[in-house]
Amino acid sequence: MKLKDETRILETMGKLAGPALKWYQENLRSFINWNDAEKALRDRFKEFTSDS
């Protein structure tokens, strides 16, 4: 994982709480890059996002 991707993933994780944070922590190792992490997060919590 590139440093920029890792930084973005960690910054995002720092903004999450509750079920979203728990899910993110449990799945962090499966993300190869930022795009994968962002897509997985949006797919998992799509019904809670304002742009869905």
C-alpha cells in the first residue's frame, strides 16, 4: 500500500465512530489502496450517505 493511500485510510478511520469504525477496523487489512477502501465503505454504508 502506498503511503498516500495509507494516510487517507487512517485519516478516514479517525473520523468514523460506532458501527462504521468497527467495520472499518475489522476490514482494514483487506484494503489494497484508497480506492478499494473508499468503495468498500460506500458499498457497506450506502444507505447512510448523502450522495446515494
